[in-house]
Amino acid sequence: MELLTAIERLPALEAFRLSFLVYPLVSALHIMGFAMLFACVFLMDLRIIGTIRVLDREVFLSLMRRFAVSGFAVAAVTGLPMFAVQAREYVFNPAFQAKMALLVLAGLNLWAFRKIADGDRTGRPYPRSARFLAFTSILVWVGVIVAGRFIGFI
């Protein structure tokens, strides 16, 4: 608990907390970064499932992956100070805990997908297990969105 208090009292965070513009702008950037991440993940998952077939799979997935990583970076960099401002409250917030657990689950799901299907350049449909993981990914990321929205209300 002392560590969380020390984080909240960092001088840069005090200025962040007191600014009329900075916190809302960082929050908006967080949402934009996450929106970019989710849009890319959703489109990649639909491509893996087989509902989007218009573009070459590898070219499409490679492009979406780059934008997804950028969106994740923006969301992570902006999420850290947003957490740090109220670290003692957020660490015990069930919605925040659910969001963090779902983010870990999303990472594990990505890891499992990469073990099963990454490197398949044949153009054939992905195996059923990979399509299942893509569908699971969509559900997990929707859960991240819902949990994130509930953080301020619990």
C-alpha cells in the first residue's frame, strides 16, 4: 500500500491530476489507442475465422498487426498515468481487476494462437482450433471494453 501511495504522490502525477486539460486529453488518447487496437484485432480475428476474404491473408494480417501494436502502445502508455493517479483505489476495484485479468487472458490467447497457427503461409483456412481462438479473442476484447467502462462506476 505504501508503494501505491508513493506512486500517487509523484510530482508529475500531481500536476497531471490538477490540470483541467491533461487528464481528459490523456483519457481520450487512451480510448483512441484502444479503439485502434480493438478495430485491428477484430478485423484480424474475422479474417482468421474466414468471414473476411477480400485481401491476401498475410498482407492483411501483417498490416493490422502493426496498427494493433501501435494502438496497444498508446493505450498502455496513457493507461499507466491514469492508473497511477488513483492507484490505491483502482488496485481494489473489481472492474479494474477484471480488465487486467482479461488483458492477461488476451495475451495468453495470442500466445496460444501463435503456437498453433503462426507461420502458416499456405493460404489454406486456419484449423478449427485457431478459428476458435480468434472467436475467443473477440469475446475477451469485448470483455476488456465492458470492464474498462465499469471502472469509473464501481
